[in-house]
Amino acid sequence: MSYRAPADNIYKEGTFITAKEDPDVQLVITKYMQRIYYCAVVGNAERKELAYFERELIAPANA
């Protein structure tokens, strides 16, 4: 059974973002489930999705 957390996330799916651990790599949020953001590396579809908590992400510059 799939569980989706309430819509309490501040970043929406499709948002371009960076992680605090590697701010030079641009990510795009592909989904948000159970308070975890799943992100894909922009321009590298072969790389595995990365999972981050909200506190590990840097807000987009235009936010």
C-alpha cells in the first residue's frame, strides 16, 4: 500500500533545486513521499534518484 504524506512540503514536484552536500549539482524534484524528496540529477538520466529531507536542500534562487 502506498502512503503519501499530507501536502506539507514547501517544494513542489518539478522544482529545480540543489542539495547542501553538493550545491554545484542541479536537481529536479521528481516526487515527494513520506516527507522525503526524490530528486533526479539534471542532464544525467542514467544516474540513480537521490533522496533528501527538506533540511538538506537549498531553496531555489527565485523563491
